[in-house]
Amino acid sequence: MPTVLERARTAAAHSPSRLRSLGALTVAGLLLLGLVGGVTIDNRATAARDLATRSEPLSLDAQELYRSLADADATAASGFLSGGVEPAELRKRYDADIARAMASLSHATEVGGADAAGFAEVARNIPVYTGLVETARTNNRQGQPVGAAYLREASGLMQNSMLPAVNRGYRAQNARAAADADAASAFPWWLVLVTLLVGAGLFVGQRDLARRTRRILNHGLVAATLAAALALGWAVVGLGAESVHLSTARSDGLDQVNVLSEIRLLALQARADESLTLVARGTGKSFEERFQQTTAKLSGSGGLFAKAKRTAPDDAARGLVTRAEESHQAWLRAHVKVRELDDSGDYPGAVRVAIGSDPTSAAAAFTQLDTGLDTAIKESQTTFARYAAKARGAVGGAGIGFGLLCALGAAAAAWGVGQRLKEYR
């Protein structure tokens, strides 16, 4: 004769309590899946949005700040070489560089860049730098040799303090952009784990229910399974597309912008050193040495131009880099001529080749180089923006949709189990 415990176990195995437990676990599992999936997708979407609207634009602000300051330094040195009153075109370019630098600095500070202390240091030093440049110009117009000393002091402040501070901020912003890109394409481990658990639960539950009720299908649980499958399909397609678009945005856009920007910034530093070598009038050996060290990073099979061509996404982008490299080589040839003239005692001739308007001058070649790099950078930025927008669109609304589908699945599961419970009444 069965004991009380055995009868209780038998009753539990066939009573509504087992169905209620099955229903509760199924509903809870689907709701958990909806929560984990929705949060995962929303976090990925947020990271993609932050990359496109915050970290990458802030990186561009830091890059533009660096470029503007470096170009202002190079332009000030070139203007000084003209003697007396500098050409209006160079003065206008210098003023525009300072204005752009202030605008970029203001925006980076306003939205909270990754290196606020460094940007604050630059903000404090800009008035000091411009004051030194104005003093150098005043003395130069009066024919006072001390003007060169003021210009060297201004350039030293720029090269040794301001630009390194901006560079730290630029690298910090690049690191933040890379972190956002990683977060936006990270593998959804928790979603996969919960999916496996819920999927196994739905399978075991439906099999057990079919065995006990002699019905092959439970419409509510089948609908719950279909809802979960649809949600997961949406997530797989959306997250997969987002990852592909972000990968393209990063490799063809962001990474290419970074290497091209580094080329441009090094070229601007070298241009300033080229002019400062002449400003020093025979005592600028250190500037010439720095020029050679800087330009060496750009040339050759291991240089940045070669890297930019290797990583270019297509022939059009590679062509832009190639033309910029050709302008760089023309500039180096003109620089050799500048040094030959200066070393032979023809200082006026060296200055003409350095800052003159002749098509073979160093100034003309450098302008072509800078213009070419600017075009290539803008093309890469456009590529990044296009694919970043596609990545954001791929998961747009997917988090809410995933959660709603799982909630509908939970409701269907509750209804399906409830239908079986009615049979016990």
C-alpha cells in the first residue's frame, strides 16, 4: 500500500501545481530573456551612438585644435621670414588658425573632453603664445634682431608645451573612441547564455507537457517559442549588421583618419622647423635636425605614407594618399634647395624658395601636401559617418522590440499553461 509521501509525490507529479511551476518558470525565463536582450541591444546602440556623436567628434576637435595650432606656428615663422610687414595672406591664415583653435578648444571643454586639464593648459597658454608672436612681429618690423628670439620662445612654448598637451588629449579621445567601438561590437555573452537556458527550458517544458497531457502541441508555448525565436532573429540580424558596419567604419574611416591626421600634424611641425631654421640665421641646427627626424617618419616602406596606402579602403582613397606623398617628395626636394642656398650664403634666395609663390617652392609643395591630406581626411571622415549611421540604424528600436516580443511570448506561455490548468477544474 502506498505511503503518504509516495501519494504526495504522485499527486505533485500530476497536479496543477506542476503546471503552475512550469508556467511560472517559463514566464520568468522569457521576461529575463527580454530584459537581458533589451539591455544588451540598448547598450550596444548607446555605445554606437556615443562613438558617432561624442567620442569621435571630440577626437576630431582635438585633431583640429592640434592642426590649427601647428599651422599657426608654421605660418608665424613663414611670415617672419618675409621681413618687415608680413604678407596679408599669411597674417589672415594665422588669425584664422588661432580662431579655429579657440573654437575647437571651447567645444572640447564645453562637452567634456578626455583630457580637460591638458585643454585648460592650452587655453592659458594661447594668449601667452600670441603675445610673444606679436612682440616678435613688432621687433621684426623695426629691424630688431631680438624679434627672432621672441619667435623662438613662442615656438618653443608651442612645440614643448601646447602641442604635447593637445596630443595627450587627442590620444585620450582616440582611446575613448576605440573603447566605444569595442563596446558597440562586443560579443553578447550574457544574451547567449540566457538564450540557451530559456531555449532548453521551453523544449523540456513542452516535451514534458506533451507527454503528460497526450497533446503534441500547446498553442501558447508554441507561440511563446515563436516570439522568442523572432526576437532572437531580430537581435542576430541587427547586432550582426551593426558589427559589420562598425568594423567598416573603424577600418575604412576612423583608423584611416588617424593615420592621415598624424601625417598632417608631423608635416606641419616639420614646416615650422624649416622656417625656424632660416629664422635662426646659422644657429638653427637643432631645428634642421628635428625636421629630418620628423620627415623620416613619413617616408620609406615603414613610413606613415606607406601605412596609409596599405590601409586605404579602395583605389580612390589610395590615389589621394599617393598624390599627397608626391607633394611631400616635391617639398623635400625644395627643402634640399633651401638648405643648399642657405648654406652657401644666399639667404635671400633660400627664403624665396622657402616661402615664395613659385610652383617649385617649398611653400607651394607644402600647400599641395596639406590640401591633399585635408581632402583625404574629409573623405575618410565621410566614410566613417556613413557606416556609423548604418550601424546605429541596424539596432534602432531593436532593444524595445526584443523586450516586447519576449513579453508577448511570456503572455502566450501563461495563456497556454492556463488552458491546461482549466482541465483540472
